[in-house]
Amino acid sequence: MTPRLFVEDDLAAGAALGLDGPRAHYLRDVLRLGVGAAVLLFNGRDGEWRATVTASAKRSMDLGAESQTRPQAGEPNLWLCFAPVKKARIDSIAEKATELGVSALVPVITRRTNVERVNVERLRANAVEAAEQTERLSVPEVREPVSLERLLTAWPAGRRLLIADETGGGKPILDALAGARPGPWAVLIGPEGGFAREELDRIAALPGVLPVGLGPRILRADTAAIAALACLQAAIGDWREPTPRRWPDYAGAVERGNLMRGRGEQG
Ligand code: SAH
């Protein structure tokens, strides 16, 4: 499988890129790529590009972008707002939410949030890695943590909010989403200690809020985030689009240019 890498650089035919540090180490020492090896690159703006390694030195690697393999396509406008949880679980939230197609990850400090520090850089690294593996063409934005009060005060007009309410204040998620329309959405998941009553009341006062239930069991916050995003994507999100056809030999498919496909179109 051709490795995929997220880069910050602009991508165009003939663009030369220099990689250093961990990324050069990864390509050279872990994947054992040498001069002439193929890599796929994306930057969230210019689509996906096929590049080859043009030079490899002790601490750096040079790549040359050659041809576009996929045009840029947007992810759904979908935020995941979640109360931070402990290390392994928050890593998993960043990874899975990226796979599930969120455009922004928003750590929210609630009354009963008992995790004090959020390592935004690590969350971002997890999101980059998941985006590389999942064939995304963008990396979700990872926001600085914000208090629930500030988040709600500055809530953007027109963005609907699906809140996973473990106290039974909402309809079952698919019933709640019946008739709901695509558009900018956000999902809000509470902390391991749950939401406080006043918080649920405050959230309910926001226009466009949809409280939902996720079944009879109390889920861990990370499970609840994944479950709610999957249901939302399946009911009104981009899971309604057909999964693009892929050749079993995926790396070969890239060679043959078979990944030139637009959204919803079969490639
Ligand atoms: N300590 C709380 C549970 C919190 S679970 C209690 O025992 O009641 C963490 C978060 O996951 C919740 O705030 C909610 O957003 C979500 N969640 C978990 N299970 C859920 C369910 N069955 N329905 C809706 N939301 C749920």
C-alpha cells in the first residue's frame, strides 16, 4: 500500500518538498523507502498527489509531487464537542472521530470534567495519523479546550447540536434524527461523571438542540462519541453516499489512476 502523508506545503505538479525529523525517519527507517519510491500526499487544500522520493539523506528526505490522484473534496461540516477523558480514551476519541469524518474536535470543560490538562498537540497528531490512514483529504481542526458556558454563549447560529443525554431527556437517536436535515451539525458528549442538571437545562435552552438517547446502557464517553457520530453519519451524513469502488490491489489502483473520483461518483 502506498504510504499517505499529510503535509503543510502547497501541492502542485513539480512541487518539491523537504521532510525532516520524525516524518523523514518514518519514511526512510520504518517504511524503508528509497529514491524513486512512491508516496501519496495531501494538505487539506489541493487534493491528493502522487509524489516520489527524489533524495534521501541522514536527517531529511526530498519529495517531488507529480500528478494529482484525487481532487480536493470537503468533509461534512461536523463538530465533535466532548468532555476530555483520560489519555488512552481521548486518543481513541480523536482517532475514531477523524475516521468518522468530523471537521473539528472541540474539548469542552464541564462541571464534572475531572481531567485538567488536554494535550492539544497530541490530539492533533492522532487526528493527522487517522486522516492519513483513512484516505481523508483533510485533517480535522483541533480546538483549544473551552468551558461549556463559553461554547454555548458563542454558539454559531444555524449549527444544530445533538446532545447525548444519558438522563433519558431525549428520544432514541434514530427517532430523534428522523426528518432532521443535513447541514452544519455538532455532537456533544458529557464527561465520565455525566452532565449536571443545570448544564442540561442550559443546553436545552439553545435553539436547534436535539437531545438523544443511545440505548438502555450507560456508555463510556468515548464509546458514546463514536456511536453518536456513526448514527448521525448513517442517518443524515455522508454515509448515505455510496462507498467508492476500490480495486483489491489498492496500491496498483493508484498507479492506474483509478482513484480519480469525485464525491458520490463511482471510481
Ligand atoms: N456518570 C454518568 C454517565 C456518563 S457517560 C452516569 O452514570 O449517569 C458519559 C457521556 O456519554 C454522557 O454524559 C452522555 O453524553 C454519553 N452517554 C453515555 N451513555 C449514554 C446513553 N445511554 N444515552 C445517551 N448518552 C449517553
